[in-house]
Amino acid sequence: MLRFLATVLLTLICLVSCHADRSIPDGVTAELEPVSAVLTSRQVQSSAPFIWWEAETPTKTNFPSPDRNPFSPANEKESEVLSAGQWIGIDGQYDAPPFLEYTVQVPSAGSYFFYSRKFWQHGPFRWRWDDQPWQEVGAKPYLMDEVAMRQFVGANWVSLGKVELAAGSHRFRVELTRDKGAAAFDCFMLTKTLFQPRGKLKPDQRYAAKNLSGWFIFDPEVDSFQASALDLRSLNESFAGENGRIRVKGEKFVHERNGQPVRFWAVNTSMQSIQMDRTLMEYMARSLAKRGVNMVRLHGEIWSKDFRKIDPADIDRLFAFVAAMKQEGIYTCLSIYFPLWLELDQADGFAGYSKQHPFSLLFFNQDFQKIYYDWWRSLLTKVNPYTGQTLAADPAVAMVELVNEDSYLFWTFEPYKTIPEAQMEILEKQFGTWLTDKYGSLDQALRTWSTSPGKNNPKPPQADQPQSGRISFLKLYDVFSNPDSLRAQDTATFLTESQKQFFQEASRRLRQDFKYQGLIYASNWVTADSHILGPLDKYSNTVADLMDRHGYFGSPHKGERSAYALSRGDTYYDRSALLFTSFDREQEHNFSLPIMDIRYNGMPSIITEINANMPNRFRADFPLLASAYGLLQGSDGFFFFVMGYSWDASLGKFAIASPVTLGQFPALAWMYRKGLLAEGRDVIDVTLKLDDLYALRGAPVTAPQNLDEFRAKDIPAGQVLQSDRASSIDPLAFLVGKVNLRFSKDKASASQVELSSFIDRKAKTVRSSTGQLSWDYRKGLVTVNAPQAQGATGFLKQAGSLQLSDITLNSGLDYGTILLVALDDQPITQSRRMLLQVMSEEQNFGWRTTGSSQKTIESVGNPPILVRNLSGRISLKRNDAGSLTVKALDANGYSVTNVGNAAQFDLRPNAFYYLIEK
């Protein structure tokens, strides 16, 4: 039975699909109307006094004159980026330290937030007021926003902290702290309240636009954190770890002291976030908690320019970040190593490298492991002065990651190429020792391989050297393409066992040597072959406390920088997850989505990177799909990738702090964390025998492999992620219930629920085993219909009037999401307090494309973000619906206006949220 199932794998491969013009349902507008509005600004009453001065008008300076500024705007369009059309700049070698000095009039004494708008991270400087102590701004300041002037030149707001100033005249001085390099300053500002960057606009100005039709400007205010219907802070503990550590109990996470289960609605942030000052850290933490976030994955390299060292100042900043999150009940996950963050050269002490990423090196090189453990020692064993605990002892550090996106079994394990021969010698000897233990000697191993009955005996790229204890490695393609080869089987087995042993040893070191008491997960990557190598990689990860993976849903985006950025001239297709739109012309559908989650060995399962990437019109469904189907499948955490301290000013490749994603957090985080949808039944349950996996017989079920474009580029030319395209184990089973896979030394078994009562392939519909979710991939519509959560996402206008159990939805939106959730643990039929959340589409102001099916980006645009006007009519079916008041809320959850009662009300064009209460 198992061998039969192994030949009928899921079709779950990354980057396969058809043209977007085949995906748009009939009657749905396939193109966004071009936005040809002119961006202007308008004056508003400032929320607090501010003091603003232009950097290019110093009272004293040795910067070059404006006509010699190397970064001066070249035309009127570039001038529009800067606050007064110009800035002051310098580049090259300096004869004397460049300085700027200003006389600033402060009308009233007090504590001020202090900001500078400058050129990116160029030009480290120090500053001071009068004769106060100097304050340093290093080469890694946190950038609050970014507005491009031209390629590689732009202006960014930087927070400089708080200053105490008396009323009257003050001298402000800036000095660059290097003797060469680029620097440019646009303006400086003091304000009594936190400042929301809006490019060159002042605090008393807001974006406006002439001739803006069908869209509105998303321009939220700084949140004052007053009482708000949208505040989900109460979902979190009063501080992270109040109820002890996060522990594993069966398939779930629980709080140690009270045993209460917990799911994580989380975000990623880069290590640059630790460069924020405390005011920004605290604002970020409070904002995230308000929107239902209870964990942050701090993801980035912590080492300094010398990768062997960590700057003590950066450790202190990391401690401050963890403490700020902890105070808002937000746990931290630490992810500090990814081979792509590091390039090794011969001079670094690792023979053979020449500006190469150290893929796989951590798994076998003890010298590199020593450096790695020193990083952890520096972080885990020092006392955090802001909490009084080490990170090892602090329950707020809920989990740590051993290595990000690396595996012996992915294409980056390319012996003698990505791993230099000098390093391969170490691994070859380890392989030789392993083979000697198995066969008695290397000569016997080679004889056994040569006489094995396998049809093919692939040859390694380098000759074996048994006399030196070295056995060469096959290429991965030759491993999974020759499953009958004993050499291929032994190679895969050794790599799996070696990787597993590293994860075991690293976990032991963190716990025993550094006293870390939290959870550990191993890695999160895919393999060169999902059928044969995939389950081996996952098995190696099961020695940790939980399982993790990554998943991205994107469009077929092509361009020189398309893996990580949006650029003029890039091409792409819009792609719909709801329609299972594929990338190529050969498939009608691609049933692979990153939300599809396998449960391994009955362990908790998280997805620490997930996103629906730009460019793609159809992204507003993705957060709801994660929340709803995560509950159905029993997923334990979604970590959206990636955000900074607050809302994005514009949309980039991995935008999540935007209306479509972060704007939908409140209702979806509430639904997910409160478990408003029932968990599905087990629909597939497979136990794999390890001997069969080591014999390269593969697995009958494999996880979706949704790579972001950045890592898809690691696949060698001409190779694809292999998977059996037959699907007797239906990939749509993930939309029905839970899919389980276990590893066993003793037995193999497989069971599958008969799915025809849930899946109608002719009608293109899938119903969940709970009856609460329905997916129509002909129409592109998913409906949620549970006692405490009801709504729909997809092509709403075409769907017409949607009759759910307790509400009726009618919307003129071509595409969008509408969801109603009860906020008081009561069913919608009885709830006295509910949140209705609505979302459509978003794009940058000035975003412009040509083409219909394949699109070419003519302009990426600039801030602000635009949102397509919302529309619809909502009716609750309750007898007392007329007595339920409906209030439209702003982006921070504060009441804007009454819009009627719940018997029937119309959606406002620019309101995401509505509070319905009795």
C-alpha cells in the first residue's frame, strides 16, 4: 500500500501556473482603472506644536556650496521629493570633519521628540544641543520611511530620540564621524508628540489628490492609544511570560502555569529594528498588540562587520527590543543565522572560499560551529538590564531557530562548488567514518556499492580517496534520480543523519551550556525533491520541539531585481490563490498554496515566513485564508513577512504593514487566536517507515514548496523541484481537514478519508469537514460560516447576494474581503458587540502598468498607498438587528460616524472597520 501511495504524490511544486487572463472569472474587471490623479497636500490643524528647519540653510558649515552638492535633484520631479526642493550633501574624502550648525528658536520649554530627514544610512554623525553631551548616530540608524529620488538615492526619516530644551535660542550642531563617504540632510524637526512620516510633508500637512476617482488615500494618524473598539491588547498577557513559558503539549502550544492553549499571530521584523530608539520600539509593540499580534520573529544577523564578534551596543539594543515587546505581552522568536547573510573569503580562515555563502558549512565544520555558539552565548547568557533576566531564562523569548533556510538536501548543497573542496574534505572524512561503521571498512563499502543490484550506479564528480578516509559525494540530482543505487541511498542516509545530529547537538548546547529554557526549532527549508528528499529533511527536523516551514504566494514576476524589489520595466501576471491560478500555460490549476500545512509526528506546526507578495492585484484574500484554514488544519502560528515599526509608507516586494495585510489583522487575529472556527477532522494519516525513506522510496504526501523568488534562484538551470504529478492523495484534502505524517522505525501505514462528499471537482468546490468553510475555485470565492465568524473573500460582485447563516452580504467590489466576528464570545445571533472588517485592493500612488494579461511596470509609484473604494450593503438577520447601532471606525479603531443600524447599512468608501453593538 505504501509503495503504491508513494507513486501518487501531491502536485505541490513552487512556481508552476498559467496566465492570469485565464484566471479572471467572467464579468470581473481584469484591469485596474489607471490612477491619473495629481498628488498635492492640504493643511490640517497640527496635533501638537512642532519646530522645523531646513538642513540646507545652516548658520555655519564647511559642506560644499549647493551647486557642488553631488546629490542635488537633477530635475523638478526629483526636487519634489525634498521638503524645500533641495538638501545639503557631501561625498568623497574630507580634509576636515564636515559639520552643520543652526540657530533654533524654541518657543516653550519641554521634552521634544527629535527627527532628521537624511540620505539613507549614509553619513554617520554625532549631534548635540548647545553644550549638552554628544549623541551618536551610527551607520545603521533605523529608517522610518523611504522616498526615492532616483535609483540608489532617497530620503528617509530617522528618529533621534528625545531632548529636553528650555525656551529660547539654541545652537544645534551636527558633525560627520567618518573622514570620507556620502551624506545628505533634508531637514530637522522637534515635535511634542510622535511623528508619522509622510515624506516631505510637515506634521500639519496631509496627502491630498486631485482627480482621484475610485480610490482613496490611506494616510493614518499616529495612534494615541486611547480606548478603542479595535484594541485587542487584552488577548495578550499583561506581560509575555506572565503565565510561565510556552510549552508543547501534544500538537499544541500551552502556557506553562495554567495549561491554556495558545496560537501565534505573528510578524517578522529585521534586525535593523533593534536600532530603533525606545520610543519607536514601544510604539511598535503597542501597535502590534492592539492588532492581535502576540509574537515577533526577530530575524537577521547580529554580528558586526567582523562576523566573529557582536557589538555590545547591538546586544543592548536587542535586549531593549525584547523588553519592549514583553511589556505588551508579545513573545520574541530569535532567528540569527542564515547563510545568505554571510560571505566567506580565504582571509576569513575557511579554506577554499572566495566571496561565497557558507551553505551547509554549519552542519559539519566545528570551527564555524564555535563561532555560531559564541553568538548564542553572547545573547543568551548576559543579563538583560531592562528585565533583570538573561534571555535564556526569560519566558518572553519563547523560541529560537537554529538555522534559517539551509539544508543538505536543497540545491545549495552542491559538492565542490558551493562548498569548496577544502571544506568537502572534512565532510568526506565524516562520511568515510560513517561508512566504516556501517560496512567495516571503506573498501568493503565500495565493493558493496559496485556489486549492488541497483540499475544505475551514479559517479561522483570527484574520485574517492579511501586510503585517506575520504568518500566523495554525489550530486543531489544523482541521489534522487537513482533511488535503486545503494550509493545514493547511503549518501541520503548519511546527510539526513548528519543534519539530524547537528540539530540534536545544537539543542543540547543551547540548553545545557547556555541554560536556554524555551522552545527550539531546527530549520524551515525545502529540498531538491519533495517526494524522496523532502521527508528525510523533515525527519531530521523532528528532533526539535516543533516544526517550521516557509511559504510565499506570488505572481510570475520577472526583472533584474524581481527577487526582492519592484522596478520599472519588470513584467508580471496577476495571480489568484482563490482560483488556483497557475504560472504556466500547461496547467489549468496549481493546487499548491503556502497555507497548506502538514502535521509531522504530532508536533506543533508554525510557518515563520508567509506572505502574498507584490506585484499582484489579488492579495486581500490571503490573510483570511491563513486565519481560517490555519484553524481548520490545526496550524499553531503564522508569521507574516516582514514589517517595521508602523505602517508602510508605500508598497514594496514584501509589504505587510499595509491595508491589505496589517489592516486585516484585527478581525483575523481575533478569529484565529480565539478559535472561532472548528478544527477539522484527520483526513489523511500516513506513517512512514524510516528504512523505506532511507531506501529512497519516498513519501505519499509532501508539503507545498512555495519558495519566494529570492531562493528559487538557487535552483540550477534546467532543474525543477521534483514531485510526482499524480494525485490520488488529493491536494484539496488540505481544505477539508488535517493531514498528518509520522515517522516510525517499525511500521508503515496509510489512511485517507473518502473525500468525494467534500470535494466536487466538476463543480470546482471544496467543503471543509467542519461545514464552516466553502471554497469555489470556479468563481473564486471562499465563504466563512461559523456561529461567531461569517464572511467571504474573493470576486464579490460576481458572487451576488451572499446568504450566510446570520448575515447577508451584497458588494459591488470586483474583488475584496468582508468578515464579521463576534467580540464577546457569543454567537452572532446573540452577540452584543461585533466587528465588521472590509478590504479591497491597494497600490502605490502613481503605480502604472501597461498590458492586460502580461503587465509591464511603467512606474512603481511613491507614497502614499491608495485603496480601492469599498462598497456593499450588509444586513444582519437577527430580529433585533434594527436596535444594533453601527459605527464606522478609522484606521486606529476610533469612531468616525454612525452609519445606521444592523438591519441594513451601506459600507462607506473609505472605512475598513465597523463596530456593531447593542
